[in-house]
Amino acid sequence: MKANPKVYLSCPMSGRSQSEIREAFGNCRASAMRRLRAMGVDTGAVEVIDPSAFQGKRDWYGWMMYDLRQLRNCDIIVMGLGWSRSRGCRVEKEMAEAAGLTLFFE
């Protein structure tokens, strides 16, 4: 494990309110930090990519292309609760596996 890994958070967003999205990504981030601390990683040196914070107007496909460009520079992907019911999360997981990223599950 790199001393300062880059972590991508993958949580369902479609059909959720902004408060539900914030809560889901907050829980996913907390889960990732707990796991990294347990592995002895200094979480202060961890860069977290949170797609819920991305701004701009794009359709689903545009967002996925943007998200996947961010994901390819990461070391770890954390799959948030409900990921298996989200088409976007499943695509992110498949791409992460193909790229050899470490997978964590919330």
C-alpha cells in the first residue's frame, strides 16, 4: 500500500436527494478512513476523490466519462452501500478491477 494512496468513493446518486447523497458519501469516506487507519496508513496523507463534489452540467454519460477519468488515477476504490444496485457504481467497479485497483466495501 502506498504511503499516500488516492481513494475514489463510489456511491449511488441517481434518484437520491442531495442530503441522502451527502450522507452516503460521508459514511463511505468514514469507512475508508477507519480501514486505512487500521492498516497503519496516515489518513492525513490520503487524497479522497468524492464524485458528489463535482460541479457542472453533464448528462449521465458525461458524468461517467468524467468520473472514470478521475478513477484511473486512484489506488483504491471504496464501494458504498447499495453500489450493486447502481449502474454507475457497477461500471466504476468493473473499471477499477480491470485497472488493478484495491477494492474496499463499506
